[in-house]
Amino acid sequence: MSSSKSKYKIGDEKYVLKQGDSIYFDSTKPHAFRNPGKDTAVAIWTGTPWGPVDES
């Protein structure tokens, strides 16, 4: 998180991330996130392919 905080649910687990926190998870699992506050939450999000990459 770059600023504020967010709540995440990944599978059956729940997490609260605050400024400076990070999280890694298997994106094939059901997941959701939300901003519980009034301040704008800013996060940097990346993803990688889950399967082989065709480099032809």
C-alpha cells in the first residue's frame, strides 16, 4: 500500500494492509478487496502469467 489502508479477502482468509504493507497470493483463488475508509487508498498492483508464455 502506498497510502491509507485496504481490506482483502483471499479464499477464507482476511487481511488488512496499511501503508508500507504488501501481499502475495494465488490469484486463481477467489479474492476481493475494498477501501474501508473515507481516504483514497493507493496501491501498486502487478500480476504474472499463470501458465507457460509462448515466446514464438
